[in-house]
Amino acid sequence: MKRFKYLFVTVAFLLFASALPEKTTTIFIIGDSTAANKDISKGKLERGWGMVLQSYFDDNIRVDNRALNGRSSLSFINEGHWTQVLQSMKPGDYVIIQFGHNDEKPKADRHTDPGSTFDYNLAKFVRETREHGGIPILMNCVVRRNFFVKAPEIDDDEKLRTQTFKDGIKMVEGDSLIDTHGLYRVAPRDVAQRMNVHFVDANKITHDLEQGLGTEASKKLHMWFLPGTEPSEPKGKQDNTHYSVYGAHVVARLLADALCQEVPVLKKYRCDADYTVDRKGRGQYFTLDDALAAAKASGKDDATIQILGGEWDKPQLPKKSKIKFILRQNASWK
């Protein structure tokens, strides 16, 4: 009788445990404007790849994007942002560390040197992540779309946000993407090797992406619009650093795949959908109507649409429709 009671309790516990959701793991992102969350008011289209990364991991992974416009490894520390990440971190969480765009800028409050102060700051992030029980992942900086025969001097990428098309650099473009980061793209790999840290070569991944698309098609990845072609940028824009909605999702998808290859345990949490809808700007669309219209325009009658958070009116679709909805981040139908 006692054996039966013990067996019953054991089976009941296992059934209960199996019904519990998996422990949520957080992936923190620290970095600059190429990854940061963006202002989505008035239809603005700029996105950071980190802003949309949640679209590519299921609800067992929580992406906490702490990347900020204009920050270098130095200013991220000195302004207290790194301390705030450490205070939020729990054992088993991941921290993606990606700097370089602003470390190369001359201003003293941001500038660091590769092989010296830049490496020191990266090592600090790694060491303190480990001390808090976290798992560091170093990434080098994503490339700029620089096909110019002679690379222009770039003193501040943040100025690109206020420029119009006519303010853009007027220089001859060639067929080959030219590096603008030098040793700042090498240092993270060196630190990763010295400290035995996970490393994702985001620079090579985005170089191959932009070079593969070529001079014209690669413009679609960025905030690059001719005057009169985009309502939110009526005067146009030539920003070869920051990503559009389309570009952020392309890059985030590639980096999610690279993360899963480097850290295989993440593979079981990797997810994807044809379209993502989110009122916070983490998807390609803000409304279900827009996602359905995109699916119809593409001719994809079996599209998968994932919805991140919020309450939604369920669309009335034809009975034969093969479109599938996935509710995530506590999203629900009204």
C-alpha cells in the first residue's frame, strides 16, 4: 500500500512538473544604435536588430535589449547602464556584447583604442557577466553600407538621423564593400579567444549580406529613401549605418541563426514566422490587417503570422484559409 501511495505521488508530481512552463532565460543586449530600440512614433521606420530579435526566439527566451543610440563601450559603463544590466541579471542569462561604431569616434567621452582600452572594456563586460552567473557572448560590430571607392570620414553616425537625401554624401560607389571599422572588428575576436568566450562574427555575416545584395539592393536594408517615396521621410534619406524595418529583421534572423550555431542549447528556442505583428514595433507590422495584406500580395495562402502581446480582434477568414496565427508574449483574442 505504501509503495502504491509513493508511486501515485511520484507520478502526480512528474505530471505536474511536465505541465509547468520552462524557466525563462533572458538574453540581454548591450551595444549601440545598430541594435537599439527606436522611436516608432509618426510611422518612423528605423529599427535596431536587437529591437526585433524577440521575433526569432520563443517565449522561453526573453530578449531584454539595453543597447542605446550613440554609446560606446566606455560611455555605456560611465553612464551607469552596465551597472543596471548587472542588477537585472540572474544566473544562466546571456549577455550579447557588441560595440565598436562609437568607440572609434574621437570624442573623449566615447573613444577607446583597440588592443588597449576597447579590449579592457570588453573584458570587463565578460568578467563581470561571469561573476554574476551569466554567459557572455561577444559580437563584433555590423558593417556600414560603404561601397564608396574612397571611404568617407564618419565623425558621428547619430547625425545621419537628422539628415535628408540632399545632405547625403555625394561620392562614387563601386562594386566592393569597403570596411570602415579596422581593428575594432578584430578586437572582440581577440578578447573572445583570450578569455574563452562565445563569439559571433557579426561583421562577416553582415559584410556577406550587403556584398551579396550589391550596391543597389543593399540600400533596402538601411534608412535609404529617395525624396517622396516614404511618407515618414518626405525629403528622403541616405543613412548607410542604421537599419530599416526590413533590414533589422534580415540581420536579426541571420544573427539568431549564428547564435544558435555558437550556443547549440538555444536551438530549441529558435522560432520563425512569415510575418510578425507587434504594437511595440518588434515585428514587420503593427496591425493584423497589414500582415494579412502582405500575405495576400505575396500569394502565400499558408502564411504563419505570429502576434506579440496584447488583445486582438480575430480576423474572419474563409473556411479554406490555411493562414495560421501564433499567439506569443501573452497575446490573446478578444
